[in-house]
Amino acid sequence: MADVDGRRALKVAVTTIPEGGKANAAVIALLAKSWRVPKSSITIQSGAAAQRKILRVKGDASDLKQRIEASMTEAGNG
């Protein structure tokens, strides 16, 4: 999907209560599993207390791009 500025965005939903960072941790765990990367490689760059977040993912850029695009296609977001 695209955000209001036309940038590609991934919509993720978790059932964890947004208390004490638990929902953020659940989002990171979900994406790490989907993208097959360590949870420690994903951090929230901005928006930790907001619904919209910007994430930073450490790793090989071209490999990560392929993994993320593949997961978005599988989820119907591509």
C-alpha cells in the first residue's frame, strides 16, 4: 500500500496490547520472522508511540529489499 505521500508502506496488525513497548516488540518479532532476519536487526527509528512507524533494518540492502518485497507480495501489499 502507499501512504498519503505516495511512499510504499506495509500495514501490520498485532493483537498485543500497546503497553510498555509490548506491541512494538510484537511487530518487530512478526517482521523478523517474515523477513527471516534477527529481531536485533530491526529497530524503530521513529513513531514508537504512534500507529505509523519508521523502522531501520540492518543488513545487506539488496537482500533485504528482495525479502521485504517478497513478503509484501505474499501479503497482498505489493
